[in-house]
Amino acid sequence: MQEKLKGIILKTMDYKEKDKLMWVFTEERGKISVLCRGVRAPKNKYQSLIQPMLFGEFLLFKGKTLYNFNEGAVVHSFSSLKGSLELLTYASYYLEMADIVTLDEEVQPYLYRNLITVMYLLESEALDVALLTLIYEVKLITLTGFRVGPHAVPFGISKEALDAAEYLLRNEYKKSLERTFSKEVLDELKRITSFLIMENYQRKPKSLGLLKYM
């Protein structure tokens, strides 16, 4: 039975001579593994579609262990992010974290919407990317069952940082991005989220290391 699903490609991997595997995060089915036969052939019309970061609509057939790709169309390519190494690194980090915290075919609609929202916002001009990333992290950490709180880390947390974390969690991105936080509070929040991410998930994000040098 064929199924049409909209989702964002978290990662891809070459498979056999002309095939690819892709992992797509969807709202209805969670993260799914998809076999794309023949897409690496020079004249395959879907070659440019099967790329990490692309948000698309895919017609898939569910096999015993994998979905099989039949056809697809671009919803949004996020191609503008590829023109900036900094933005591309942040986008890669968002995708990598979504991949790390999700299990195959575990439906996580709030995590999905959190990722799609942050990806679209990353394309916005004159945006505080560091604050955007903190909002994404605070929401992701909470949605995966952890909490930015005094008992979650082996060091003290100021009341200002706790209040800021609660504000970022409870409000939509747009409202949080319009608020001004001190550098000290943002630095403290970053230390907290970095610790929680490195300690609480089975895999560590490789992109996080690159961000420290930007």
C-alpha cells in the first residue's frame, strides 16, 4: 500500500551501486528509513531530491523492514542556508539532534514541529541564531523527558537562568526571539543545555563541536 508523507530528510547514506538510504522525519509516522532505488544513477530525476535538509512530500511503499521510495516533490529546499557555513552548521546540528533523540517510527509530532519551525526561522534575516538555538534546545530537551532545572546538573543555576529557560519553554519562538536576555544568562543557559545534551543521550552531536568555534 502506497502512502504520501510530508517530512524533512535528516540524513542519507549511499547504498549498493546506485541506491540510497534516507531517514525522513514525518509528523504522522515519526522517523522512517527509506530505500531509494536507482537515485544515484546519472540521469535519475530524483537525484537532487534525496538530500539532507530537504523538506519534501514523498510517495512511499511500506516494505517488511523499510519504506521504498516511489516519487517525491520539494516543499522547501532550505537552499539559502547552504550559502553560509555558519547557518549550514546550525541547520546540520538541528537535524542531527532530531535524529539522535528519535527512534524509528516513534510518532513525535511536537518534536517534528519544533524542528520544522526552527529550520524556517533559521532562514530569517537579522535573527539571533544563538538565542534561536537555545530555544530549540530547551524545547527539545523538555520534549524528550528531561528538564532544565537545579537538579538536572551538578552545578548551581541562577534564578535568572531558570526564569529564562521557563520563558523559552512556555512561549512561541517569535515571542522569545523578541525578548532581550543578558549575555550572562544566555551563556549560563548554553552551559546547561550543552551539559544535558552530552549527558542524557546515547549519541553525542558532532555538529556541536563546530559551533563552539563560530
